[in-house]
Amino acid sequence: MKTYTYSQARQNLSDVLNKAKSDDVLIRRRGGDTFRVIQVTQKGSPLDIDGVNTKVTTKDILSAIRDVRKR
């Protein structure tokens, strides 16, 4: 576990984040507050979203597109 002062962490942010990938990193403020930096892993793509069930048919969608293109 590596501990940085706030100033050290600010000056070496890239190194702090790289270290946090493999080990706990602590950042200590002047007042004594201590914070732990950890890597958060995301599952899947942030663009993955659940579908929405509607009663709209393909025919309705194509009709709306044609209407917009006519204008």
C-alpha cells in the first residue's frame, strides 16, 4: 500500500492511477483526512442499453421517416 500526500498525488496523478490498478493507494490531506483510490471496472460497454418495448411497428417508423423527408 502506497501513501501520497495531496500535493504528491496531484503532481503525479498518472502514476497514482497506474499504481491503483494493482494496489491500494492512499492520499493524505494536510488536515489528516485520508482517502483510498481504487480502480473501478465496468462490465460491458457504456453504450449497452436495454431495449424499449413499444407498440410501434416497422411500418409506422418507415411512414414517419417518409413524412419527414417529404417536408
